[in-house]
Amino acid sequence: MSRLLASPGVHALPWKRDHCRVHERAALVTNPDPPGRIVVVDDDPTVADVVGRYLIRDGHTVECVHDGYEALRRVAERPPDLVVLDLMLPGMDGLEVCRKLRERWPIPVVMLTALGNETDRLVGFETGADDYVTKPFSPRELALRVRSVLRRSRGAGLPDRPDLGVIADGDLVVDMSAHEVRVAGKLVQLTSREYDLLVFLMRNPRKAFTREQLLSEVWSWTFGDTSTVTVHVRRLREKLEPDPTMPRRIVTVWGVGYRYEPEAA
């Protein structure tokens, strides 16, 4: 069973009152970015309601579902702009839902979970999550993270964008106006974080960056787990390199971090 919530002035599909309480007096929308359609997946109705209320306040339309199977069905019917996904779900857990989403749609995912250790975060990123928020959480922080992920997925978070065009290196082509990446003409599905990291490295060829620098420069994180960078580099190599175990493009600089090595002219 699902429910759809909407901010004032945004068209909403019908919802059932016994499964949803809508925030009748939503705060004024202060989000300068375009609103999005968001699916919230959480088996706890109270958590889903709190998340929905704050996202509504940020101007979004929110649909809540309570298990992974229903989430996949709803996304298939009408792909949203973003999914907020709880890790601990009945039946199909959040990691499996995220994997299945990634197999079919390039939809950004913000993982929401009570499991906050490093291993859980890395597994979440490995499955394709774009961000990770740990319970108990600040609803305001979650809304800001959703806003940031949406902005990146739409391409607005990239630096130096006035000259939107194409970055090409051999058979690797990044079409920034279409927000697409192709290798040998084949479309490659990247998460928004993977895309941002690739573009940043390609724009700074042969320059080595530490993991801390990449966290700050690419994602504007002033703090965070540097192993997140390692995970995203590994995923990029798996998607872009002929042999991920012997990378030619995104290479490791031992004792420093990573650099992008363009093909020889």
C-alpha cells in the first residue's frame, strides 16, 4: 500500500487516510531548486511520515511505500527523481532493492538505516547508493542531502558548467549536456557520485588527488569516510576499464590517492 503526499500547488494522486497523514499546513518552500518526485521506502509508518513531511516542506511530491516489492512496482510504473530507501525492510531488504533499481534505472538513491558502522555504509555504496543517512537522523539534514543528490543527478553540482559539451578520451565519451557516459559507443549507467568523480578527474588529467581532497572537491564534504572514495573508484573501474584489476584510466598513486591518466595522443 502506498501514499502520495504533495506540497501546496503540486498535483497529487489520491491517498488513503488510514495509511497516511498529510501535513495540512506545510511550511513555505525555500528550496531554490526544481522540486522532485520522491519515493520513500520505510516499513515504519512514523519514520516515513516524518521523512515525507520534511521533503514536502522542501517542495517535493512524496510517495511512501512500506516494502521492497511495492517500491519496485511503483518505480516501474512511474520512475521517480529519487528514492529514499530504508535498509531494514521486510521480505526484500534495502540492499537487494537498491541492486534491482540499479539494474534497470539510473535513479539516485539515499539509503536510510539504523546500521551506521563503516561496513554497512560501504556495502550501501557498493550496491549503488548515492548517499547514506544513519538513524536517528535530523530530518532537516536528510532534506538537504536529498536536495544535494537531486542537484548532482541533474548535473547542477558540476563546476565550470558554462561550456557544457563533451569530454572525450579515446573511446570514453562524457556528454555533459545529456549527462551521459559512453564507452566504445555503449551507454554506461553511473550513479551521480560516480559521474561527478569521473568528470572531476577527467577535467584534471595527470594530477594526483588524495582521498580527502576528492571528498572535498567533488562532493563538498568537509568530513567523511575516505573509504567511500575507494568504493566509487572501484565501481568506476569496473564500469569503464577493460581490466579493472589493471586500470589504465583511473590509476592509483601510491601514498597519495588517485589520478586520471588520459590515453596517449
